[in-house]
Amino acid sequence: MKIESFSRPFDLIIFDLGSTLIFFNADWEEVLNRAEQSLVDFIVDQIKAIDKDQFKLSLHNTLMNYYQQREIDLVEASMVTVLCSVFDEYGIESMSDAFVKEALLSFYSISQEQWFIEDDSIATLEYLKDNNYRLAILSNAGDDDDVMMLVKNAQLTSYFEHVITSAKVGFRKPDPRIYQELLNLMDVPASRAAMVGDTLNADIKGAQNVGIYSIWIKRRADRSENWEHENKIIPDATISVLGELPLLLENLR
């Protein structure tokens, strides 16, 4: 069913990426370990003097500190900064942008293989495009190129006007600035936008902080990061799977 443009509840639908449009199907710690090893192998192959085991330990510790700190201050330093800080620790002179980019590709190519598109993503996005909704992605991520590759691999690129990452903007959801960056870019007021995401704090609270209608998708939301916020952060609407979004929007007319 095609909704007349004047009756649409929103002009813009914003999506989280991971666990909303695509999902990770592997053990994260095991994949992270392989990704770290792939990055270390690449670096040591290029810079022979580095002790491989010590470099991997330094990389891992730096990554863990980075992952923890960004959840506290909502500042996304990006993986480029993280990797360069490890180089600095080893007294490695500044590497070219091309070298750093290739090094990070060796890291992210491992995890990219474990991301898969949800079965109902394409049908839902087709519905929204057919009904003239504008679409965007807002993703917390340490590397902008990695997110763009995930979107491309899932064959989602053509559906979205913009894909905004915390790595690009410098702030993570729920910081209002990343939401406002997207609204300004698309010239849409918060009252005419809806956010669909699986994380109560980042996606739901973040959207509500700037006046965006919040839609919590629960398919992959049964995680510790959500447990502590249940009954405290209340979404404007809840869906079990993405395929329920069209009916929700019709009922909001």
C-alpha cells in the first residue's frame, strides 16, 4: 500500500546499522582476536623490527581502553587515531594515510565477513522508498570506511541519502550533536524524523534528546547494555522485527 505524501507521519526515517539492518553472526571476542592478529601480521610484515607479541598486546590494551572510554565521554577518536597512538608508543614515525588505511582494512576485513543482512531489511526499505520517505543511517563506529563497506556488502547503499558515523562526526550516540549533524545535513526538523534502533541508550534516548520519534526494534536487543535501561528509557514505539515498521507507520497517520 502506498501512503499519500501528505499523510506520512514523518519525512525522514533514520536507522541504526548493526543489529537493526544487519546482524553479527559469530563470537565477537574470537573474531576480535583474529582481527587483531591480522592487523599485527600486516604491520610486522611492513616494519620488521617490531616484536609481534608485544605489539599485539599493546594494540589489544589500547583498543580495550578506547572501547571503554568512548562509552563514557561519547567522543569517537576513530581507529586511525588509535592505531597511530600505538605507532607513537613504539616510536614509529608517522605513516602515510594509504598505509594506515590498508592496515585498518586488514583488521576490519575479518569482522566484515561475519555481518549479514536481516531477511526483512530490503522489503522494508523498498516500502519506505515507494512511499517517498527519506532514509539515512546513523551508526556508532570506529571507522567510517568499515561502515561504508558493510552497507555496500549488504547492498543497501542505494536506499540511503546519507550514512553518518561517529568516526566521521567525532561524537557517539546518544550525544545530541551527532543527531543534529544529520538533521542539519538533510534539512529536516526533529519533529519530522523517526529513529529506528536496537539500543535503548544510544538510539532511543539519543533520539528523544533532540525530539526525534524513537522506535525500538527488539529482535536483537536482549543484551546487557539494554537490561540496565529497561523500564527507565521508554521508546515512543516498539517493534519486534523490522518488517513491522510499515504497519506502525500506517497506524501513526
